[in-house]
Amino acid sequence: MKLKLDDNGHVVVQDGKPVYVHDDGKEIAFDAAGTVATISRLNGEAKGHRERAEKAEAGLKGFEGITDAGAALKALETVKGLDAKTLVGAAEVHQAKAEAIKAVEEKYAPVLKERDDLKTALVSEKLGGAFARSRFIADKLAIPADLAQARFGESFRLEGGDVVAYDKAGNKLFSRARPGEAAGFDEALELLIEHYPYRDHIVKGSGASGGGAQGGGHALRPGTRTLDRAAFDRMPPEQRMAHVKAGGTVTD
């Protein structure tokens, strides 16, 4: 990317931030102060991860020579049972423990189910709400929020109360304007749509209403306003919606 310059060769500034032009032509105001803060935070996190790893490695040195962790744990449990028994055998101690654990699991199973149901409802509300309230969808897309969610919803996850997006390769999408920070919902959705093969069919003002659909040995021409029924039926639902919204017609 490169700095954007005006006719006099001066750097273009937006909200006090220099504007850069990416290779794809997209202009982004670079937040230098925010980037420095993010780098400092990430350095601190990396230091914390390293210190925890060193501490864990030091703690594991006391277990050198143990090759079967499962067998070692089983042996420890057996020793505990032998130490605790009075008039009952070790086998009875283990049986009593198993029954106690089962009783606790059965008692709290409804609570765990309710927790999981609430978590599922929360994820649904957060994701659905993000799509429903999106200004990018309302202003830029020719399909409604529910169709956008049906197509791109699987790319978003709820992490720590925030909606975060990932690409098809499983990589988190980061903001262009705030390097090091996860992209906000609208920015992430825009990034996903930029790489969507049928982008022109769902973005307002693209001038296309059915192009790109394959079938019958030929491709529909971009900008086609009238399609035959067979070609229309071959298109995915979102393309059909975009074609109709763009004023396209269908002939038998």
C-alpha cells in the first residue's frame, strides 16, 4: 500500500490520520496511535505466554520418567483408596466414589442443559442481531439481512461476547484501519463479500442480475435484465432475489 497524495503532493489526512491506498484501491485512514497501542498490548501478551510456558516446563520436570500418564493417575487413585479405607476394601471405595459422581451429574444435568440452551440462544441473538442491525447490509446489499445471514453467518463466531469473523481457511479477519484488532462486523462482512464469487449479484448498483450462473453450455451475460425460466431456476436463491430486486424479469 502507499500514501494517498493530493494534487500538490501533500499527504491526504482524514480525521487526523494519514490515508493509505491498498493494492486493491481501497482507501483506509491509518490509526498510528492505535496501532502502537495494539503492538504494545500484543508484546505484553506474548511475554505472558512465554512466562507461563516456562513455568509449565519447570513444573513438568518433576514428572520426568513417567511415560504412561493414565496408568500413573490410576495408581495414585488406588493409593488414595488404600490410605482412606478402614473396614472397606479399595474396590468399595472406588465404587462409592463412582456412585457419588453419578449422583452429582444426574442432579446438575438439568442445570447444565439450561446453561447450554441459554448459550445457544445468546449466540443466535448476538449473530442475528448483528445482521439485522447492520448498516452495511441495509445500505449496500440488494438482499435482506436473513439471506445475508444464511449465506455468511457460518463465518462468524461469538468470542468473549464479541462477534468475530473468520475466512474459509479458518483465519481471523483483522481490521485494515486498526491493524492487530479484529475487524468489526460490517467491515468483516464487507471483506467476506469482496471474495464472494457472486458479489455483483448481491451488492446494490452492481448492474448485474443473473450473470455468472452456469448451465446449458454458456454463462449468463452480466447486466442481463431478462432471463428465461430455465436460467432463472438454475441460479441460487440469493441470486434470484438479487435479480428480482434489480428489476429483472423472467420469461417462459
